[in-house]
Amino acid sequence: MTKFKVYISDYDFPNIDIERSVLEPIGAEVIGLQCNTGENLAEEAKDADAILQQYAKIPRGTIEKLSRCKVIARYGIGTDIVDVEAAYAYGMVVTNVMDYCIEEVADHSISMAFTLIRAIPAYNQATHEGRWHWSDWYAPIHRMRDMTFGLVGFGRIAQNMARKLSVFGFNLVAFDPYVSESFMATCGVKKVDLDTLLSTSHIVDVMCPYTPETHHLINEEALRKMSRDAILINCARGKVVDNKALYKALTEKWIVAAGLDDTEEEPAKVKDWTPDMNPLFTLDNCIITPHSAYVSQASLDEARRTAAENVKAVLLGQTPPNLVKPKQPPVRETVRNG
């Protein structure tokens, strides 16, 4: 007997067997949609008791139409694509999956940095075109132990990176107004302000969350402060970096190269996306991966199972282990869900 209806707003994995294995035993019907933009989600999932969300945007206008919904469960860490305050105002809770991909994102970001430090994309292209000489790269290649690696943000992923990077002899610096100098020192990292990090780092690696305060944190002004032999890496949200400014910086050689795990328009959330929507895809000194830094089979399975367990807890009247709290105490706009 079906007690609950759980909709998956969108998903890019091959099936929804993991979610069903967690939720069907409590009487839930799990329904997979492919509404990755979030448009018409309220109509497609109007009788949802819960929504599992991958890429779909869920704003207030959608939330206010979900009259039965008790929980919106993110498959990932960030909650910028759901209006958390509105969810609580309408009697729902929001959950996420906090720890599932720390190793993967750290390793991906380091891999991007090392790939560009060693000019591997340029050398690979040159050899495939019949050129065989070390000078087929226009910028200096530094020894890693002579380089400064700057981390913008010093949360769990950046801390994981610092532990691994220290083995290679980098001078490690970080900017994070919410982390103490003393704690950073225990990780072998020197706390600096953002201007110092930008002007002194050979690698500027963005690892901060996306918030209104970090929107376009790396803008034209920031890029102009970086040295001409610097490399930018962003495995955080695409909108932390101003892509128009980055294109200008790369084409006018303010910096050497960039590695991005997502671009500003966030292609996974754009209907009928094509690379010509963003000129960064035309550059040979900008490597881009499809928001895949979090990916391993283990991390994907963990994220799906944890998100489903969060939903299960809420539907059974329990407190989920990964509750996302609103920034402001909720003011109920409608009495909902009993």
C-alpha cells in the first residue's frame, strides 16, 4: 500500500534503484522525473510528500504550490538552487548531503592544478599536431616546491587539499574570514587576506561556497591582481567566477590558464545548452570539466543513499541527520502538513 509519493525532480544516473531500496519498504512510491530546470515541477509533482533534487531549481513560486510536501532533499552539498527560507515558511524542511565527496573534489581540484602547472593540455595538443619540443608552451613552468598555492576558502575540502599538497612542498596560503589563523597553522597553512593571496599565489584555487557575498568574487578587479604566471582553478560553483572577466584575462594574458569544473551558466541546468553560449569553451588555455569533481562510484552511491535516508526520516516523523537550517527563523505563511 502506497503511503507516500516521493518525486525525484531530475537525475542523470542510470536508474533509481538505490532510492527505491530505501523508500519502498516504508510504503513510498518513488517517481523519477527529468525536470532539470525546475520548470513545471510544481505541476508534475503536485501530490509529492517529498522531493529529491539534483539540478532543478526550486524557488518560492514552486514551493508554495507543493501543498503536501514535507521535505526537499538535495543530493549534494550546496542549497543555492532551493529557496530554503520559503521551504520552511511553508512547513517543509530541507536536507543535503554534507560529506560524500570531500576526497573526490579535493583530488579533482589538485589534478586540474597539476595538469596546468605541467602544461599537459598544451603539450598533448602539440605532439598530436606533430610538434615535439618543450618550448610549445608560452609561460614559465615552475617547480612545485617553489610555488605558492592559494586556497580561497578553507572548509573541509580545502583542508583535505592542504594535507595532500604539503607533500609536494608548496607554500600554502588561504583566505577565509570564518577560519582562524591558529587553525590554519595547524594544517601548515598561512592565513592571508584576499588581496595578498591573489597577488602572491601561483595557483589561486577557489573552494568557497556560493552565496550572495561570493557571487563574482573572482571578477576583473581580482584577476588583474593576479600575477601573469598565475593559474586559476575553480571547482566550486561556476558563478563565483565572472566568466566574461576570465575570458578577457585569458585572451589578454593577464594570467596563464584556468581550470573550471563548472561555468557560470551552469550547463546542467540550462535547456538546450551548447558550448557557444560561453566563449571560454573556445580557449586552449582553459580546461573545463562537466561539474564532475564530485564523481566516483562510491560518492554517487553514498549521496543517493544518504539523500533517500533523509527523506525516509522526515516521512517517518524523525529528525533527518543532514538538516539544513534557514538563515532566519521561519515565519509560517500557511499552516502546512499538520
